[in-house]
Amino acid sequence: MGQKVNPIGLRLGINKTWASIWYVDPKEYADTLHEDLRLRKFIMDLPETKGADIAELEIIRHPQRIIITIHTARPGVIIGVKGANIEKIGADLQKHVSKKVQIKIKEVRNADANSQIIAQNVARQLLARSSFRRTMKQAIQNAIKKGNAQGVKIRLSGRLGGAEMSRTEEAKEGRIPLHTLRADIDYGFAEAHTTFGAIGVKVWVYNGMKYGKEQKEDAGALVRKRRDRFPGRSN
């Protein structure tokens, strides 16, 4: 399973959470989902967000308003001079939705180990006709040395180096335990639209094990929980 499905989708509810958080009537579900997709595409295509290294867009819907949290490695680019850019983004988004839109900016601390940012950087270098093998190797070394990642895998697919036939190339370092559900695996995807076709970039980053709530609870709490489950037992 770990090799065949999206690593984030596989871990939802275990150590990953949803990028869109809302609940609507089943009749409105499709329209709301497509509105989310339009908002995401609109934000990513804006000239104000170009080069801002957006890692994630989080959408939370309330009855009267929509909160969009932009996770970025370069918050200054999105905010702009005296907040001019963020105001323009908010005004443009407001035209596409009926509810009030509120935008929040969250800085990505460890950008070197963020899979989506790595994928975008690799795609950007491929557009600049950089050597794909050197680009992959460099991105992996940065993630492990600067980002303290425990394992990184990058896969490129398409007409690599302008070759006539498309193929897939992969580079990997460290551990990537895709089948282990408690493993914190970050997954990112980007596309480089070159003059000779689109090249897909997939990135997996392993940041160590992430345990659930049971690891954080103290021994006393666990004993109390056990007594509640088995009231007749003294030990």
C-alpha cells in the first residue's frame, strides 16, 4: 500500500490532518470542493505569490467566513510593502466567493526539509535548463544536511534533458519507510513546463517517527483509563 497511494492520504487521522476543514450538506459538497480547488489554483497563479515558496494552503470554513492559511518560506514576498500584496490578494479572492475571506500567513521554519518547497525548487531549476541529476543530488544533500531530514527520495518523469523519449529517474538517500504508518513522511509534487514538455517532480521526505497521543500521556493517566475500562480490577 505504501508504494501505491499518496503518503499523506494514507496517514490522514494518524499523524497527518486535512488541508481543507469544513462540513456541509451532502448536496453542497461537490460545489464546495470545487470552490476550494478554484481558490487554491487562483492563489498559486497570482503574480503576488510567484517565488513565495508556498508549501501548503489550509482552508477552514465557518458559517460566515473562510479562513485561508498560507504556509510559506518567504512571508515577506506575500505580505509586501506595508501589507500591500496581502490586501490585494484578499480583495481578489473576495470577488470569487460570497463569504468573507480572511487570510493568515504562517512561516515555514525548516524550508530545506519541506517536500513541496523542494519539489518547486527542483522544477524551477529544470525550467532554467539545469542538469537534472545534479539538481536532484543537490536538493537531497541540502534536505539532509541543512534540513536534518532522515531520508529523501526524488523522482522525475518526462523528457529529461530534452530526450526524445520520456523516462523516469530517481535519486534517494537515507530511509523512506512508506509502509510504516507512524513514520512522518512529507510528500510534495510540482511540474516543470519546459519547452519540450512537462516534467513531473515527486519528493518524499522522512522526518522520523511520529507517535500518537498514547506516547504523551503519563503513566497515571494510563492506569486511570485502564481502571475505567476494567472497573472490577484492583491492579
